[in-house]
Amino acid sequence: MTTKLQASALPRGVGGFWWQFRARDTAADAMREPLASPGRSCRSPVSRRRLGLAIACLRSQPNPPEGGPEGSPGRCPTDKNLVAVPPLSLMMRVLPCNPEGRPMRSLLCVAGFLLAVLSPAACLAQQAAATEIAPNGRLRVGFQTASPILAKRASDGSVSGVVVDLGRFVADKLGVTFEPVIYANQEVYTQSFGRGEWDIVIGVRSSLANPTPDFMVADAMYIAAPGREFANATGIDAAGVRVGVSRGGGSDQFLSQALKSAQVVRVPGGVANAVEALRTGAVDVWAANPVTLQEIEDALPGSKVVPGAWTTGRYAASLPKGKSAAAQDKLAEIVNAAKRSGVVQRSIEWAGFKGVRVAPE
């Protein structure tokens, strides 16, 4: 029997590289070969080849050949969207053998799993979700740089930070290029919603329409202006106290509802604006995440972080409104993968953030 096989590498999986074969003969012909000899390794060329031929049968042209010796699979029906499950006899013959030369039937579930993963229908569904998220072959990731916990822009115009690392990870998983869409502050970032300027956006969870699971959390606190003293965060909500917040940001949304006596003063976002508001006495305290507060404290001598958190900030990604559930599930899956793989943790550690941690599952 002469068989010509063409192989192309698939992602690394269980037991090493698995291969996709295109057989130019019949699966029935392949079944004429004897079973693997006793003790043959599960990774032997024949074992891999037989699994490849089984997959080729399932992924063959709409009218694969019929027939073959007794116990052969016969026709393997397929269409453009559905891959049929092979007969038991074929599955038995492509499975590895135990030392007695008998197929290891307990591994049927493994073979079934591999066939399901490699099926065209599953691949098409995954590709459709990826295309819906990034339809133009690139992933436009929107974020703002006024909050250093998300990203920072260097003097040469380059950007870095947790959001950048996460955005690159998502783009890589989708098989597209990463394209940052940068907003200078929270206000212009908020105005971008609904304008079609980005494919996904990453920021404070409370500002997102369809947020993924959180990828990062941080305790939100206050920093007091020079000369102002507060024992703890609970003492801030008092008459006459002016609380500075980034206009339209998470602190604005939360504290505008939570504070009953203190006055919320909305200021364009950014460390420089916060420092100026505190230095001039326009506000008594500034509310933000611990990374922003650390930069304010470094830039404004005499300022002091007030003990106690007023909430826990949560950060997530989101698609624009109107995207399918499949696309949302795909993005959530990738964000969770970024947490499990250590991408988020390494980014936090590289930045040297304190009081910031990877979100729990």
C-alpha cells in the first residue's frame, strides 16, 4: 500500500506534537495493516500514523471510499460543518496497545477528545469568535494613561504597563497584531465609548458595558493634602471635606453615590492635575488607586496617604455593545488564561506596584 501524507504542525498538546494528516488512500486500506506488536510504545510512528489516518478519515472529502475488510470502518460521512464519530473498530485500531498487544480501550475518551478538538466545526466556531472580536486582522485596544496602574506613556511616546501586556496577550491568542488606542485621561477615554474607535477596552470594571472577569484588583484609598490630617478613611465623609476625583472615572462613579456629607470635586484625570489640586487647596484629599497615590506622594512633599480603603478597585476588559455571547466568552477565556499563565502577575511585579494583585478566579 502506498500512502502519501502531508503534515502541518498543530499547537502542542497532550503527549507532544499531534499532526493533521491528509491521506490520499482509503482508511479501509490502512486497516489491513496488523495491529501494533506487544509492548510497542504509544508514541511509535505507527500509532501516530494510525491516529492521523483516523482523523484524515473524519476530515476527508464529502464522499470518502467505502468498503474494506471485515471490521473496517466503511464510509466516514462528513459535510462542511459536521464531522462524524468513527466506528468503534476504527477507534480500537488507532489506539495505543498494551504489552499484550490489545488496544487500550480506556483511552477511547482521549481519542474522542482529540477528534473533537480537531474537528472543523470547533475550529470554525473559534475562528468566527476571533474574527468578530478583531475583524480587520488587528486588535485595537483602548485604554487611558492618566492612571499609572493601567499604563504609562514615556517621553518618546511609547507605552507600557499591565494593560499593554494584557492587550498583547489577547492579540497573540487571536492571531492578530496589537494596536494600542491611547487616551490621555479618563474624560476622553469615556467619550470614546460607542464611537467604534477600539475593538476591546481595558479599564475600571464599573465603566464597562460587558466586562470580562476581573484580571486585577487594588485597594482604593485617599491621600491628604499637606497640612491636612485624617485618622482613617471613615473620617473623610464629613461636612466641609472636599474630595478630589478623576472626572468620569471609577472614583467619581463610586464616591458620588457613597459619600453623604463630603463634597466631590471633579478634576480632569492625571497625576499632575491631582498634585495641583492638592497643592493649591482646591481639594482636601484625592481618591485613587494605590499606584496613583504613590506617585502623588512622591511628587508632593507633605502629602500623606490616609489609612484604610474606601473600596477595592476592579479592572477588566470589555467588547463594545452588540457583540455576540460567543465573542464575549472568547475574550473572557483569554483574560482568564492571562491570569493563570502568570502574564498579569509578572506585569505587576515588573512595574513594582504595591497594594495591587491578580484578581481571584
